[in-house]
Amino acid sequence: MCPVYYEYYSSGYRRRSWVVRWLVNAVGLLVTAAIVPGIVLKNVFTALLAAAVVGVINAFVRPIFLILTLPINLLTLGLFTFVLNGLMLLLAAVFVPGFTVSGLWAAILGAFLLSIVSSIITRVAQA
């Protein structure tokens, strides 16, 4: 078996990958909260909890809503996805104490910025 293949599919690599994504999203949330005025994180532990909740919501709830809103998403040429991402961020703020999002526009901007910051950090971490 090829060593690269074995390393990529081993349980240690998957666990490490999950932890790295979680930490990257937490840092992304901290950066987003520092830039967007309507998003407030109480502390670093709140950012870690919020990143975990956002990850769970994006893994389980978001696909259902993407399928349910497919017609409006097609009509808007995919731009409704930004609104949906903002709604997922608002939903995460409901479940995490110390994480507040003041409105839909702040949530949409925050979700957009979070995806950009997380992508940049992931690219830098892989280099």
C-alpha cells in the first residue's frame, strides 16, 4: 500500500484534520468578530464552542436547507446561499451563550467574511 494513501486515510490523519479545521474556524470567528460590528464573542472559549456548533450546523442542518431552498437558489443564481449561510450563523448564535449576532445583515457579512478568513488560514497552514 502506498504510504501517502495510508497516511491520508488513517484515523490519526482524519482526527488531526478535524481538529485543525475546528481551530481554523475558531480563529476565523475571532477575526470576523473583530471586523464585523454586529458580531460579538465573549472570549476564546466561546469562539471554540461557537466553531464547534457552526460545524455541526453546517454538517447536518445546512444541507437540508440547501435542498429545501433549491428553487429560490436557482432563481437567484446561487446568491441566496449567502443568506442561508448567514441564517446558519444566526442559528449558531442562538445555541452558544456569549456569541451574539445582531441582525441578518451582520450575519450575512460575518458568514461571508468567515469563509474568506477560514480559506486563507487553511491555505497558509497547508503551505
